[in-house]
Amino acid sequence: MDSITVGSGTMPLIGLGLWKIDESDTAAAVVEAIRAGYRHLDSAADYANEAAVGEGIKRALAEGLCKREDLWVTSKLWNTYHDPAHVEAACQRSLDDLGLEYLDLYLVHFPIAQPFVEFSDRYPPGWITDENAAEPRMEVAAVPLSDTWGAMETLVDRGLVREIGICNYNSALIHDLMTYAKRPPAMLQIEAHPYLSQEPLLRTAAGYDIPVTAFSPLGALSYVALDMATGSESVLEEPVVIAAAQRVERTPAQVVLRWAVQRGTAIIPKTSRPERLLENRSIFDFVLSEAEMSAISGLNRHRRFNDPGVFCEAAFNRFHAIYD
């Protein structure tokens, strides 16, 4: 099975993650991905390339590579737009940039509310509230997540999005959300890979029938260039991964991606290389054994690469942990 049910829709298990694809390369990457068979695109306002994503979608539609209804397009609400007064405008900005009338899925990007920044002042606004301040830093705003979720639900009522969900939530926040949500989250997107298997969080989501998408499914590869990981932290060099790759005659990356979907998560690996696009999708014609799945899961070392408790202090002059 290469798709999962998400709310009232069907989402391909493998999508193209658009984080860290340079804006100048994004449109071509989207076209090539669609040409290679991808129908799931994972975007966000904060990635600073949604207009280019929209151009790629436009080209693909014009070439007859697919129809709009064939695509599953996800975007995310940035931290500075958590106030209900700004949620719809933020969603509409993403729609305008993407050239779409609706999103298939719209996610709360982080459970972090920050002060509003006008579109005309800076878009996307990033993590720094006032870049001209004597000491630019991240700031937070007093906006309850429950207020933000209520505004997200309104987006569905107005037809701007088909489904809504959450990113980077922990189990406690999910339990809390489920006490007030009139429309339960249709998706949980989290960092997950063999070094961060997130088993308790996956079980929490499953208990509420919330499907999970794993971002950074290959682990450190997305973070070495950002100095958030080292080359020695590559799960692709683990002996158990290499042994499984040799048995099934696939690459170590394909084995790690297969492990992710075989355990029930959707994945959004990022690449702009045509050969990698095809390689990442070619994981449905082999199966890992129970022993291989267990061995790869056993690599878990609780290593989180995308951690606000680390990068906010280092880059934005404020310690702001959301994971204990």
C-alpha cells in the first residue's frame, strides 16, 4: 500500500519535502518530482520557497503531468500567525503563493506562538521578531494553542483547507488538544528516524487514530550543512542497515525509508536530484524481516536534530525548549 487515509482524503505515503531546497531550484524540483510520479508535496511558509513551489505546480499542470485533484499539497502555519486574527490571512498567503484554491492539509508548524510580523515588513518572518533591535532575539506571544486550533478549524469550514493537523507536538500537547478539538487533527508530523524512533509518541497518536508523517526520515543528512549534526551521525553507515541493504539489494537509504513506511509512517524525504527522486520512491517492492525491523529500531538513541531547545538559544538568543 503506497497511501494512507488522512481525514476524508488519501495521502501518498511518500512526499517530496521542500525544506532547504533553494528557491531558484524549487520549481524545477517540483516539476521533476511530479514527472517521477510524486503526488505529495510538503511545503511551509517558513521554507521561503512557496511561490516557486507554485510555479512548479503550474508548469506540471500545464504540461499535463497531473491534475490538481491528483496532488496532495501540505503547508504550515508559522509561529507569528498563531493569533486567530492572523490565521486565515497566513493560510491565504500560502494559497496565493502556491497558486491554489485549497490546501489538502494545513499544519500548525510548531507549538510556539510568536509576536505577529506584518507581511509587508518581512515574509516569511523567521524566528527573530525585530531584526533591527539592538539585540535581535526570538520572542514569544501569549496566544493559547486552543485559540489557534479553533481558527484552524474555521479554515476547514470556509473551504480553504481540506484537513488540519499538527507538527512537533509531544504526547502531553496531543492529550490536551484532544480535550478541546471540535475537529481532531488529521495528521501529526514529527522528526522520526532510526536514531529517534519516537515509539511512545507514535503509540499516543495511534490511540487517537492520528496518522503520522516522519520528517527528516534519513536522520542527520538534512542537518550536517547547518552544523546541527556531524557526518559521523549517519544512520546509513550502521552495520544493521548495510546488512539489510545487501540482503534486499537496495541502498542503505532505501532500507531506512522502507523501515519508516513499514512501521506505518508516511515520509517526506528531501532531494532535488532526479536519480534520488526515483530511488526514494522505489521501496514498495521489497520487505524487511521482523529481525531487520527490530535491529533498525534498536538503533534509537533519542537523538533529535531539529530541537528548538538547542537551536533557538544558539541562533536566536533565547532558550525555548518544547521537549524535555
